[in-house]
Amino acid sequence: MSQLRPYQRACLDAIYSHLRTRTDNPVGVIPTGGGKTHVIKQLAHDVVDQWGGRLLILAHVKELLEQAADKIDRDDVGIYSAGLNKKETDSPIVIAGIQSAYKKAGELGPFNIILVDEAHLIPLDGEGMYRQFLADALLVNPKVRVVGLTATPYRLDSGTIAQSDHFLNHICYEASIPDLIVQGYLCQVRSKAGKQKPDTTKLHRRGGEYLANEVADLMDTDKLVDAAVAEILDLTADRHSVLVFAASVAHAMHLQCRLPDSAIVTGDTPSGERARAIAEFKNHELKYLVSVNVLSVGFDAPNVDAVCLLRPTLSPGLYYQQVGRGLRIHPSKTDCLVLDFAGNVRQHGPIDALNPPRPSSSGDGGEAPVKECPDCRELILAAYTVCPECDFTFPAPGLKHNAEADDAAVLSKDIEPEVWEVSDVFYTVHTKKDGGPDAPKTF
């Protein structure tokens, strides 16, 4: 069992404390790239080996099922998924796709803990599957507890996923992106706005999101595509692995034919071709990987050192997940550059201080306290009087200048690591007075 990072241990401790002291169900929040699967692995170990229980991991997409099984890496793990052609029900640890399992609680048997991975993916119209399964699971074991893990604890349609009338009720732990950057667990992120900015004000909405066909028509014009590609080639000249999020397949093809050393991955890409493109991208054989509606969840490529946003979205979760592909640390990079050609940073604010939707709201967020440098287009904090990237001096308040600042920055504050000299080290082993473990004794 690998050693947990301090915040991973703190997340588990908070979950265990919640399960001991409360009767509702907790949510743990760890940023993308923060190693959430290590928390899942340790939880599985504790449930089975320490407490003698059974654990069910529910996920929404088959990539997450495969990823969880690979990371846990135990012989006693079963997979229940029609998409993976497996229906293994007798293992102490079962990883299941909700689409396959939601009517099969009786067949899967009793569990002590049900873990919902990437809990923010639960859509409003899919909530019925989770509610049906959990209602049936409670009949099988009335003492079963539910735990959620996610990087973004809210949904586009109804705000936070932790609500009193939901099956997840309380955020018991949330790791801070700036703290993990300072501590060296996540990569520094910086962002620039595109010169050509699309006008999203005329886009219509359905279900809290822009209409996909209108987004595709807006973004897939020669003017915007040519301008974006020119900037991407210029600003990523010193980058190694650039992930591009496009608005449609046609849009992706128009981008890809202008980008050297590139490939496209969509939901319809054959699995072999998709695996080959991703492997070449991770091995630095491809510099640009263009994605359409995939790779924003469950895609682990720490070498990504630039992310290009070319799909406007009203979903802060989708925006965060796309930017989050570049948060992982890697020896080949010192930071991740986010190029925003879709206005998403301005729409949603910094990734560590997002404007989550409110129930029945239009999805519009408030203004973030940031601005765009008119010289280099770096997205920086509004408090800066001099751009840290190009040394442009902003006019004093009340003076006019020719450029209009964007309300956008990818992080809410400037993050500078602090270095402290260690003069001595002292430690002791803490033993609980009652002799009890740091986890529930019974279920």
C-alpha cells in the first residue's frame, strides 16, 4: 500500500469521522490531478481488510471503471458492466457502471459502503437510476452508507451535489488547489485570452447549456479557426503536449488539418485508433490532441502542459475538468498554459473559486476580480498595476486606454511557493485514549 499524501489522509480521516458521528452521507473533494484514486484504493483496503466489509464503487463511464480497477490492483475486485462485458458479483470489492447496476441491487448483494466516484457526473435525468439503486440497496442492507468523491461538487442544473434531500448530503473535506500547487502536488497554471473573442450572447440554451449546433456554428468559422491556430502555434512553440477542446467533429477536423503532429479523438473514434492516438500523445510522438466531447473526465496525461479551450460552455464543472487536465505535475513541465478562445475563464471565474450554478438559475456567474493585459493578453488579478508577464503598466483609475479588460483569470490569486529552512525534526506516535481505530468499527 503506497503512502498517502497528507491531504489524501486528511480526506479519508474526514470521511471516517463523518461516518462515525453523523447519520447522513459525506462528500470528499480533491482537485483533478490530486490523486483521488489513491484515496479510493485505501478506502477499499480499509473496508475489506480492516473492517471485514464489502465495498461497491459506482461510476458513470466505463473509463472510470477500468481506471479504478487498475489503480486498486487487487485479486478480489469484481467488475459489473455491460459495456465491459463483465458481471462479477461475488467479490468483496465490486466496481459497477450505474447504467448496468441500477436495477440489480439484489443481484449484487449487501454492501457496507457504496462509493460514488466522480459524483458531479450524476445528471438530473440520471438521478433516478442512482435513487432507485440506493433505495434497493437499503432494502438489502439498511445500514449501508454512501460516500461521494469528486473534484467539482456541483451540477449544472441544480447547484451543489451535497443537499439535504439528495443521497449525498455534506461536504466533509475539500482540498485547496492553491495549497496543493504551493506544496508541489499540482502544477502552476497561467492563462491567456484569444485575440478573436466569440460573441456568445446570442446563443440559445437548453437544460442550462448552450445548444451544441449553435456553438459549433459560432466557433467553426475560417476567421476564428485561423486566428486560434495562429495563436496556438505561436504561444505553444515551447510546449510539448497540447490538449485542444473543440466544439464539434467538423470544427476539430478544421483545427487538426492546420495543426502539425496532431490527431483527433471523439466519442465515435474506434477504440484501437483512440488508444493509439492517446499513447502517441503521452509518449510525445504527437504534440496536439484535439478532443470532441471526450477526455475531460478519466483522462490521465500528466505531460499536458497546455490546454486550449475552443468550446464555450455554461457548465463550470466541464470548464474545470478541461483545465484540470493540465494540473498534474510532470518532469517535462514547469507550468500549464491555458489558452481561452471561448470566454470560459471569464464566464466561470478562476478554477479555485468557481461560480457554481444556483437552482433554477440561468447558469451565469458573477464577475471575477481579474483582467486581461492589453499588451500580452495574460489573464491576471485585477489588483495588479504592472503585468508580471510583460511589465505593462496599467493606467491609474479614471484614465482611459484603448483596450477593454477581460474579467478572467485561471487562478484566483498569485501563487508563490514559500521555502522554510528546517532546523530540527521531532515526532511522536499518537495513540487514541480509547484504543479505537481511526475508522468505523462496525457497519
